[in-house]
Amino acid sequence: MKLSRHFFAIFLFCLVALPGFASRMSVKAKLDSVQLLMGRTTLLHLEVVQPKETKGTFQIFEHPSPDGIVGVCGDSVELRTSFKRDTTELGDGRIRIDYDVPVQAFDSGAYRLPQFLYISGRDTARSNSVSLKVIPVPVAADAQISDYAGPVSPKGKLFDFLPDWMLDLWWLWLAIVLLIILFIIGIRRYRSQGGSLIGKKTAPNPYDVAMQRLENLKSRKLWEQGMEKEYFTLLTDILREYLEKRFGINAMEMTTRQIIDSLSSNPDVKEKRSYMREILDVADFVKFAKVRPLPSDNITAFDNAVKFVEETRPIVEEENDDTDDVDPLDNIRTGIDLPQREESLINSDHIDGIKVKKGGEK
């Protein structure tokens, strides 16, 4: 009898205590409208009643997408995390929290939203499930849709028609364009320069070359060492090459008489042919008749060569020359190498092998 009384007391206690525990936290869900036009929004009201000193959260909103959207019903219905929340005290140490969650759907059909799980510490509460019907927009193919913004042109970008990856790699396309431009410029330069990207090297002035070589010949003092033949060979070669570069006379392949005749028919050097005649005549005696000239003959031949080159220099050089009273040999430009032919003539025996034509001419 006493045992039955204990069971009855425990049963009464459970009937009184369990509803109390169950009533500590509750969640209710309600929609503003159970019908929603596709593309429009409505509000989902979530009412949470819980003890004042506890804190909780809805599990579904803990891990939203980067754009703040939570998809339900196979992502056909979207819940926004930008909801509002209001708290109201109910007394007896309880509070009520009202959540207003925006809801939007873009697929027509009938959907049943899942129960929303609310977690507060070790306690968990589930909401009731609500239904939502999404109605498609009734519009004909040629009808204008009202209450919706029409298409607008993009703003803020100049090349919105290009893919984003092309805009992100603008520096690469700029480099490619610059390389193409440089390639075209290089090809044109290559063709204009006769197949060279560097360009044609400017030929030295015949006057500068001749004066440098004359000064070099003078510094070697060949005739002072008894090398008159080598001296006159180099001296005449300098003048012959000068005639070829300066006036286009192929003097290297001409005899003395042919050179004088060419100078006589050229009005630019007609008056200066006497210098060449004196030099070539002495040179022929030395090279072919093996005559040893006097020191004065060597000096006169060198002076005549300098005078001939100086007096036949280009007119532009004469107009820009401000040192007319200075010895020409003091103004000889440096940096022009002596041709290797002169060295080879000094160190070889080909001088004696020069052919002599009729009349004692070379």
C-alpha cells in the first residue's frame, strides 16, 4: 500500500514538472502570407520564448553564404540573414525574441519550409513547419512586365562587353601590343638599312683619312732610314685612294699618265694636278729607276701631297674651318687606323715586283 502511494506521488510530480520544463523554451514560425508572387519577398516570423539569462541562436543561420543567403527547399526558397530581431520581457524571468526574416523565391510551386532548430546551451527547441506557395508571374511573351526595372546599360566600366579575365590581364595585352609595335619598327628598320637593325656605319671622311695617314707616314721617318722606295710607295697609295674616295677616280688601277689625264678632265681638281704630277714623277724614278732622291725632294713630295689634299677638301669642311692659319698637319684628326696594306708593303718584297708598262709607266 505504501509502495503504491510512492508511485502515485512520483506520477503526480511528473505531470506537474514536465510541462514546466517544456515551457522553459519554445519556437513558433509564421509567414506573413502563404502565397508569394515569384520574385517578390515576404516575412517569416520566428517567435522564441526562453529564460532571460540564456542566449541562443538558430542553427540554420550559423553558416550563411558570402552574400548572406540561406537556401531551403532545394535552394528554391531563399532566406536572408539581414533579419530584424526585437526582444520583449514577459516577466517571470522569461523573454520573447521576434525574428523577421525576409523570404524570396524565384521558382514557382508549393513548398513546405523545414522546422527551424533553436539551440540555447544544452536546450534545443524546434519550430512548427509552415507552407509556402510561389505563384508564377502571369505575363505574355510580348507583354511589358510592370513593377520590375527594365534592363539598363552597365555603368562604371568602359569595356563591359569584354570578359573579366581579359580586363584583369590588361598589362599582358599592353605588353603584347608594345612588342608587336617594336617588331614592326624593327622590320621596317631592317629593310630600310639593307638588312641590318643597327644601321649603316657612316664612312669616314676621305680628307680625314688621307691627312691621318700622311701624318702617320711622316712619323715613321722612312726616307730618313734610307727606305725611299717604301716611302714613295705609301705616299702615292695614300693619294690614289684619296682620289678614288673623294672624286671617284679609280687611281689604284691607273698609270701616272692616266691619273694626270683624269685630273685634267675634272674641273674640281684641274688646277691642282701639278702637285700630283711632281709627286708621281719623282715616285716613278725612285721605284722603277732606283734613283735615290735628295732629302729636299722627299720633303717637297710630302708637302705637295698635303697641299693637294688640303686644297681639294670638301667645300663644307672649308666653310666650317676656323684654323686657316694653323699648319694643316697640326689639325689632323686622330683615331683613324692606318690601313693594313701599308704595313704589308713595308714588310714584303712585292714592291720590287710592280709591273712596268711601256714608256716606263707603272
